[in-house]
Amino acid sequence: MGREAFTVHDAAVELELPEEAAEELLERMVEGAVLTMPGIGTGGRPGRPRYQFHELMRQAACGSGALEPVPQ
């Protein structure tokens, strides 16, 4: 999960959590400005919120070596 938006289902699979627990975690991360919600119903999953890491969080992770920089 880098620059691309993802769904609750995607996060639940990655985190090995039930979808309800993943959704609660994602909502807390939105409230804390770690994630943004770029849209609902995009990417082939109509009506489902999509989440994305805030650009500043991505830059911090790339600067720490935790993520590979994404070419623009």
C-alpha cells in the first residue's frame, strides 16, 4: 500500500484483521491525518470508501527508508 488508494477489504487482508476492526483502525487514521479518503466507489468497488496515506506520511516513510520512492 503505497500511493494507490485502497479499501477496507484490502487493509483487512494485509493486516489479517476482520473488516470491522480494519475499518475502525482506518477511520482513526483518517481522524489523525495519517490517511486521506480520496473518494468513494472508485476502483471497481462502488459505494466503498477508499483510503490513501497522506502525502506527508509517504514522504516521511520514504525518507526513513521504509518505502521506496515512487517516480512521478
